[in-house]
Amino acid sequence: MELLKVFKEPEEYKGTRYWNANLIKFEDKEYIVSDKAILTLVTVASCNAACKFCSNDITFHPNGKYMTFNDELKRVLDFSVLAGIKKVAFSGGEPTANPQKLYDLASNFIPAFSTSRIHTNGYGLMHEIKNKDDKSTILLKGLINLGLSGVTLSVAHFDTEINREIMRFNGRWKGLTESDIEEIVRVSGQDTSVRLSCVLTAKGIKTVDDIINYVKWGRSLGIKRFIFRSPSWIPSDFSKETQVTRYNRLNHVNIDPITNILDTHPDFKIKFTEHKTDSHVHVYTYDNEITIDIDASSEEPDPDIKIRRLIVMANQVPYTSWIDPYSYLFEEHKNIATQAAIKELPQLGVVT
């Protein structure tokens, strides 16, 4: 295993030009990995909510037991470190559904990356776990002590009843309260950023006024970072026809009218804008101290062999695409990946 070459400037390799990427040799095979790639661990497929916008019901999302560290994940970790991947994220389903298993998994990954983030609805963040010293602490504190960089909290609306209607929690827990969010901010302190994530829907947050009210609400709880995004668009070949798919199709919110207003709004300043074929990203500062992202994305098959992301799904197979079930990283996973593909997206058929 070795790092063969770093592509800083555009350079041709086997007929394709690459830059901002690393060429590695891993287990006698060559891979080209973007220097902006992120490793995402889908810790579990199941969730304590059934959000109407959830992409897990729209595209490929194989099931499996809660992820535990083993030889296969050690292999993914070794690959990621060699490839120069600097960011790791934990998602689901709901990753805090089993706080102890999340902590045990994260303890093997967080120290190896410069940036780490958990994407959660907050369910188990304040639940008790045993840390590496076998001492009791809450999950969030345990993750912070491992070096967690950030927490993204999914909250669909600042109105409690509307939030519950959109996120559809199962069981007695009905989502984060305002005091929960304030406590998460307090525990996170200065070194671990807390961000609120809101999916734009016609039944929820959808206008500039809605966004401003949401931000003012979050700011009153100590939040300084926000992301608002429209549900991802999935090509028909890679989408499942479900109630969620139909809901998102009917309730899609176009971000262009929103960003057109924000671009000239006196309280907002443009910090960054990027339009690519698969994403539109607009970053603003609000009232000088708040950061707001407005995003729209469409998932597409990767245009070349460069690895732009690495996702370990709940079946513990690493993929290089969120939507393509045949994008498995290692050839040894072909059979399990094919079985999952036939079950999840039968319209693709069997890809040899």
C-alpha cells in the first residue's frame, strides 16, 4: 500500500485529466481519490422518525445490523487514511439510536481524521454511555472527547407541531425541545460546532421569511450555523417509487427565488456561491455572525473513476456513490452488492 502520486495541477493519467486528487495503490490496485473526499458511515438503516423528505426512501439504502468495527471496516479505514481522506461523518437512519455502539464505532474513526461530524435528529445525544476508560458519560461528551468537530441537528420547523407532522417520530420521543438544543450547544462548547439542518418543503419552511424566522429562533438557542436544502433530485433509473418520492416531487421547493432575494437582502452578505452540474451552493452571512447555507443537489453517477465520496452502507459495503448500488469499492463485495441492488433497484437489472 502506498501513495503513488499527488495531482495538484491538471494532469493526464490513462487518458483522463485529474487534479486535486491522490493516486494510491491499495491491495495491488490503483485508485484516484479526490482530496476533498469524505468518508460517511451509514451506521444503521432504521430510524426513530419517518421524515417525509428522507432520501433513504427515495433511492438505494440497503438494510443491516447496527455497524460495528471489524476487519472490513479496518480495511476501509486504512484505505481512507492512505488516500488522504480528511473528513468522516456518521449518519443513518438515526446514528444515536444505539448510543454505545455509535461511541464504540466512532472511537476507531474520529482520531484518524482531522474533521468529523454526526448527522442526527438528536434522539440519543444526551444518553449515557461508557467511554474508553469504562467511565459513565453522555454520548455527546464522549464523542467530543474523541475529537468530534461538529453536530448537525435535523429540525424541519421551529413550530413543534409542524416539525412533528413533517418528521413523524415513532414512540414517545417527539423531537428536540428548545431546552435540548440549548443544552447541546452548551455541552459542545467552542470547539465542536452545532448546526441546524432544515429541508425545505411546501408544508414547512419554504420562503425567505420562513428562513429568517427559523434563523432567529435557532439563534435565540445559541445556534450560529444553519443549512437549508431542497430534497435531492435522483435520476429515475436510481429512484424508488415510494410515498416519499411522490411527496418530494409534489412539494419540491425551488431555491432560486430564495437566493435571488437573499443576494440583495440588506441583512445578508454573499460569502460563497458554487454552481456545478450536481449541486448549487449559496453561503451567506446574516447579521455578521450567522452562517447560512442554501443548497440544492442532484445525485448523479460519477463521471469518471475519481472517488469523490466513500459511503459505507448499513450492509457494511463501501460504495463510491449514494445512489449507484454497483459502485462498490472492493471486488470482493460484488455478490452482496448485487443482491442488495436487485432488491433495492430492480430496474437496473444485474450489472456485470
